[in-house]
Amino acid sequence: MPSRIALVGAGRMGTPLCGRFASAGHTVTVSDLRPEREEAVRSLGANWAPSVTTAAAGADVLVTVVPGPEEAAAALPDAVFAALAPGAVWIDMTSNAPAAARELRERAGAHGVDALEAPMGGSPDDAEHGRLRLFVGSSAEVLDRCGPLLEAVATSDRIRHMGGPGTGYTTKLLINLLWFGQATATAEALLLGRRAGIDLAALHDTLADSAAGSDFIRRDLPALFAGDYLRSYGLDRIHDQLEVITDEARDLGTPYAMADTVLRIHRPALERFGPMDGELLAVALLEEAAGTLLRP
């Protein structure tokens, strides 16, 4: 059945998601703090609302696609949940913090609104073509209800049910932790190898085909070799996410020495470059420290 969707956030990910939902036959009304996004939204067949509360009025589904926990909290006062249709569901596709989202989920529940978290893995191009990976935290019942809607943006095999509330957010944060850890560890190894006289191209090919191979080495390293620091996500956001997962490990009483190391590598990078886009700017800081660029 087509749904009435209120979508919050028309940024680099929210805009293609808007197009996917509209193309699937849903009625989509979008709200964003930037009024200049209205033209792009309407060109995709969606409606525009001047506020989140207006967008949410009578909607069956509320979808949030905002940069992080602070933006999600600011966008969702009680009035938004109260404006939704009876039996509505809130789908949060933000890379949120489990603790911050818990309060929002409780407030949604107080208004009879079910919640499903589905933070995303993938690029805007993946969002546009329905190739996202979704890491779902919710009850099985809510996922069953939302499954057909989620399949507008991801194939069923890419929708992973990780468990109850909080598990989807934590999964996304763990993936980010490991990816950024691999990026910085690989950069250190390459800088050492180059200083020791090993040709970078040869070292890249050898590592990719070895027990130390990873998706980062095989898929992402060529971008770095071309001088691309993957300017698709803010360094400040990366730092905040690493801090959240490190704090979660501390709170849950599990070892976090490696997580803390990855965080401590990114903190001076944020101080050096500021809140600019660049998923590999911590690597740029390592290059500065070594006095050389990782270019074959």
C-alpha cells in the first residue's frame, strides 16, 4: 500500500531517497532547514513543507535523514510525533547515537509511534539506484511492517536485521570504526614501506592479494593514490562517531584500546583541518608527519 511519508532532510542522501520513495508510488512531503532545496525536491515528484511539523501532519511514516544526533533531536519535538497519523512509524536513517536516539524513541512511543532505526551504508549514487545497505534495529514486527518501504531503497539481501533498538546504530558505528582503523593502519604501513624503499604500486598489489587484504586496500586506496581524500563526509562527524562508539565500549565494560587509538588519530586531524569534508583527512595528517604523499 502506498504510504504518506514525511521526510526530514534533503541533503546528499535524503534527496535521492526522496526520489526513490516518490518513484515507488508513495506520497512524499519533505522538510529541510534550507529553503533552496525545495526546487530539487519538487523536481523528484515530492511535496515541500516549511516545517517538520507541517510535513508530519497526517503522515503514516516519518523518515529522518539528517547529519547526526543533534540535528535529529532538534528536528523532532513532541509536536512532530503528535502530528503523525495514528499507528505511524518513525524510521531513522541517521547515523545516530544509541543513547541520544533512546530518548527520541521513548517520546515517539508516548505518542503511539513505533520506531525503526536503519542507518545506511553507501554513497548518494547507491541511494539513487537502490543499492544501500541498511542496518536495522527494531522489533521483528515493526520490520515486517516497514519491509516493503525499505525495499524502495535497498534490496532485501542488503537489509540486515541486527536485533532490537540500538543495535542498528551500533552496527553502523562499528563498521565506521573498523574502516577508519583500516585506513589509518594501512597508511602507516604504506608510509613505512615507501621509506624502506618499496614501490607503492607493487606494495598495493601485494597487500591486496595477501592475508592483510581488505576492501579498503582493494577498493578505496586507489582514490588516495590519486589525491582524493574522499570529501563526502565531514571530519567533525567522523570524530563524533568514533567518540560515541568508544564511549559505548567504556560504558559496556569491553576493551577499547584500539578504538581509542583510532579516535586519538582523528582528533588532531580535526584540530589541523577543521570540520571540512574528507574521510581520509587523518591519512593526510599522517602524510604531513612523514613529509611525503602516498602517490605511486
